Amino acid sequence: MTGPRLVGLVARREMRERSRSRAFRISVIVMIVVVLAVIIVPALIAGGSKTRDVGITGATPAALPAAVRAQGEVVGINPRIHRYDSRSAAERAVRSGDVDVVIVDARRLEWRGEPDEQLRAVITGAVQLVAVRERAAAAGVGAGTLAAILAPVPVANVQLGQVLGRSRDDQTVALVMTIVLLMAISTYGGLVLTGVVEEKATRVVEVLLARIPARTLLAGKILGIGLLGFAQLALTALLALVATATVNSVDLPAARGAVLAWAVVWFVLGYSLYATVFGAIGSLASRTEDAQSVAGPVTIVLMASYFASFASIGSPTSWWARLFSYFPATAPLTMPNRIAMSAPAWWEPLLAVALTLASIAALVRLGGRVYSGAVLHAGPTVKLRAAWRGSPVGLDQARS
């Protein structure tokens, strides 16, 4: 069987075994529940507070209730109108909490306590609009002429220093992408780490290596977990978009298609880079308890890359932001931010991709050698130098 087919076989095995595990299923459920809760719960909380009860009494224009409702729709308020025959009845309704406010003679607003500023603005705007219409009708001004007079004038907003091509949501998109990419790379790279350690601890790897080369086994593991992780993220994102469109409680930042496409590219590259390292160093440990200790240096580098990526948001055209976006260890978290901020030239992302791909290819060879030299060693944690040599003498020294 050829190498690519063996890699695919191992990847399918990883996807099957991981998807059947209880821990993975719980993680999928927890991720979906948390994301949906963040979207739906605010809608449920706000849903009960959007309806306002408005009392009307005294001499009131017939068009005022409709104007109040129309003004309320603009700001997301649903005013429920209650008519009262007398002012005393309306005031009793306010004091008892049956209505939030009462409009007296279309000139006076009476509240139980502190006024609701948003509702006051809605009612005041409606009163003014009705009054202007009545005066215009009395002066013989037609509805069409009045609409032309009251038509709003568009006013452009320009931020000085803003780079041409950026949207107002670019910085928000960059921040969200940084967090999501960090979580995805660390989570699924960690799965590769623990998977290697578990197979080594249970001696399953010895059976697999009898039929499959070590480098092929590592590549298949990285590919399978990566595909499974990407499917999990895609499912969560799809459900989040459906929930957002349904409840309309969260204003999602507008992200350009090219930015999202590059985010996917850098997730693949970043995961491949760090998962290869996680898989290689995972072979140094023989117990699950030792996995985090051997992964410590890589985790530090990943977190340093995360903090370095903020330079690409605050100063995306600075020399240090460009440097971080080219360096393979920091590029997966930095270059997407610069792309979102419309900072790099067309060739810069391509150069960063080429450098990262070259680094991944080198790490596959180097990591495969470390993996081959350490994955069959049982006992204390193997020293990296001993794993690199892959010699019995070196492994014996690692035991002592």
C-alpha cells in the first residue's frame, strides 16, 4: 500500500476512534451549548424588556398611537397603547405598574420613577412628528411636500487616518479570529499530543508500527484529528449563524469573504505546524501525566505568538508586525490580522505561506525522526537528544 493511502487509512482510523470517544462528544456538546447560550440567552433576557406599556389620556391626536408604535419599531421597542378616560385613572395605572408612562394631552409624560430615556425619546419624537403633520395640513402643505421637507440628509462619516479598504468591523474581526485560531490550534494540537502519549502508554503503537512506518502514522494522526476538528468548528459556526439569524440578538461584525478564506488557510497551516511539533514531543513521554510537561516549551511559544499578534492589530504596517507575520511560529496568528486590517501587500501573505509550508515540511522530517526514535521507548521521559539519535545507547541514558 502506498504512503498516501496509508496516511488516509490512519486518518480515517483517528476520525472514527476520536468521534466515538465520550470526551470528544462531550466537548462537541459543550462547545455548541456555550455558543448557543451566548447568542440565545441575551435575546431571551432582552425579549421581555422590549415591550413597553404606554397610557394615553386627555386630548390626544388620533394619529399619535400609530406614530408611537412606528417610532418604537425603529429602536426595537414594542409600545402597547392603553387608553384611559380620565387622568386620575391613568395615574393610578402608572403608580400600580400597569403602564410604564402615561401621555397626558399629548404634552405631558408622567412616570412612576426615573424616566426611561429610550422610551421618552420615542414618545417625544412621535409627539413632535404628529404636531408637524397637523401644522402642515393646516397650512395647506401636502403630504408629498412635507415628506420631501422632512427627508433626512445623508451625512458621511470619515475617520482620519483610516486605511482605504478597511471596514469599521475589521478590528473586531481580527480580535475574534485571533482568539478562535489560538483555541483551535491549541485544542486540536493538544489532541494529537495526548493521542500519541495514550497509544504509547497502552502499547497500541507497537502493533501499528508493525504495519505502518512511524512518519506515516504521525502524518495520518495529524490529518485525521485536523479534519475532525475542522468539522467540529464548521458545525459550531453554522449553528451559531442559524441561531443569530433566528433570534437576532447579536450584531456580528461584517467580515469580508477574503478575510474568512485566509482565516481557514491559516488555521490549516497553524494546526499543521504546531500539531507536528506536539506529535513529535508527545512521543518523548510515556505517561499521560508527563504530556503537559514535555509540551510546556511549545505552549509557551504558542502563547507568545498570541500576544505578538496584537502588534498586527494596533500597528499592522509596522516593521515588527511584518516580521511576526513572516516568521512561521507567529504567522498563523499574525498574518490573518494584518489581512483583516488590509495592511499587507498582495505578495506578503503568499511569502508567509511559502515560509510556513517550508517549515512544516522540515518539521515533518525532523518530527518524524524524533517520533521514530522515541515512540517505542517505555519508561521515563526520553531526552530530545536521545530520541534524535534513536540509538539504544541514547535511550538507555535517558532511563538513568
